[in-house]
Amino acid sequence: FFNIGISEQDMVGIAAGMAIEGFIPVVSTFSMFILRAWEQIRNTIARNNLNVKIVTTHAGLSSFSDGSSHQCLEDIALMRVIPNMEVIVPADATATKVLLEDMVIKQGPCYMRIGRDFAPVVYEDGCSGKTGFRIVAEGEDIALLACGLMVPFSLRVREILKKQGINACVVDVYRIKPLNRRLVSLCERIGCVVTVEEHSVIGGLGSAICELLSEKGVRIKIIGVNDRFGESSLAYLSLLKKFELDVKSIARRILDFWRMIK
């Protein structure tokens, strides 16, 4: 363990050097502050396809009391655009452990984003990290494609939709890059898709799914943060509610979309 201190660019450069010498370095800091080292990640790690693993915490709005300077809503977009970089967003602690083990074994650069200390359980029986996505609840009316905290939230949304006669399929898309192309057939079969993420609607999971389905004629709605910065709050769940990313707000937005297309 090496504590590099508040020096993210140095941390990434040191990790690159260790990878060249045959080690498997795992870099960790807040999601927001790894962006200080984006140039080093791009030019030193990714261009040379070095075996460096980046695991960042406090993603999305989870650093609720620290405000927009510490809240990261842009990282998926910025990491997804870098060639050679794999992007992973686990749904809970179990998935984090499994996916971390997988990314350490696999060669090449990888970025993992996790939240803070609020992480409802999704996988009590373990989680496979091989396919890039997992159907956590079956349904045939609408597909909810989510990542991170929005996976357990989508499972709760599913119960609200069920009371309205809508049977939703919930999919944990934990590997956002590269996307598994089998998602195309799943989305085409259901025909109606909503993506849910604690990230900007620009460049994240929703954008990736839209790119994948751009020629497939599938109706799709992106739910996330609408092109704005976060803000300080005394409570995480209250902040999610303000940004319409709590369970009830997500369900309402999906129902509005459902009524519009039907």
C-alpha cells in the first residue's frame, strides 16, 4: 500500500511505472479527483494499454454534504471515451468484490466507479462478472437498464410499476464499456427501454445504450442528471429526491414516458 497523498497525477504516473515493471497497481481516490489525472490516464496508461486498475469512490451525488466540487457526474463519459479503457459500475458490495477480482485478473486498463456508504443489497447469492450485464428481474413490457445504486432503486420502481399493470424487466448493466451486444436482442424483444443512472444524461449509460440501439427503432428514455452540477445537502436521499433520482420520482418519470408512447 502506497499513500501518495493529494497528488493524483503523480499517483497515476507511479501506477503506470509499476505496471511497466510487471505489477498490477490498483489506483483509488474520489471519482471527482481522479479527473485531475485524466491526461495521465489517457496519455500514459491507455495509449500504452498498461495494466492499471482505477477504482474510484464517492461517485455521483454520494458525497452529498461536500457539494458540487466533490460530486462527480461526468466520469463515465470521460473514461468511456478513452480507447482501451473498460468501464465498470457495480450495483452493490458483492458485485464490487466479484468485479474487482475479475478486473485484476484481466489484462489492460479498467475504471471502476462506486459510491459511498449507502449500498442496498442486490446480490445475496453472488454475482457473475463475465457477461457485462445481468437480468435481475424478468418482465416483458419495459426494460429498465440501470447501473450502480440505480439497480436496487429500479427493483423497487418495478414494484410500483407492477401495481399499474406494467411488468418491467430490470437489467444491471455493470459493464458500460464494452457493452455486450446481446443487449440489442433483449431491448428489441421488449421494444421499450429506460436507462437509469446517477450520472449526467450526457455521455453515460444512457448515451452508450442509445449508441448501441441507434438503428434498431427501440423507444428509449434516459433518466439521470440533466446537464447541471450537484449541490450540498444534509442527506443523500433528500438530494437524490431533489434531482428526481429517488424511487418515487423515477417511477413517476417512467409512467409519464409509458403513457406518452402508449
